[in-house]
Amino acid sequence: MLLMSLNEEGSLGRRGWNGKNIVVFKQVPSHVDSNIIPEMQSLPDKAKDIIMDGSGFVDYTSQCLIYNKDSGRADSWCRLSATYSPMTGKKYDM
């Protein structure tokens, strides 16, 4: 039920997360081309080198982000099992 809510609403929160004002977002899948990889602040240089020596791109799929609304801190989280998208009628790996 929570996963379907993420698909439909885009985010969810909970009062019981230690009062930390935390929400979870389902990120939109995206393709990051080789011209953007060198400028990414979220990757160390070694990771950029590995990507550029390999496929030269990153395809982000089905990630969730835990976001603290007070501090602005964002942590990647989870690769969940398959879920259903009511928008497309398809099953997705999350």
C-alpha cells in the first residue's frame, strides 16, 4: 500500500520517524549522459572514471530518497521489489 502511494502521490511521511520531519520520495528514472558525469557533485572522481571507462552514462532507475525537511539532508534508499504503476498499468522493479 505504501509503494502504491509513492507511485501515486510521489512522497510519503510518517509521524513516528523520531520526530525528524522525514519524508520519502520515489525518484523519477533518468539517464545521465557522458557530458554531465564529469560535473556531478554527487560522485567521487574515481566513480566518474569508472563510469567513463565503461558505458559512459548512468541510468538511474527506481530509487527512493529519504529527505529531512529540517536539515535538507537527502539519503538514497532502497531497491524495492516489483511494484505496480496505476498510471501505466505496468509492473516495475523498484
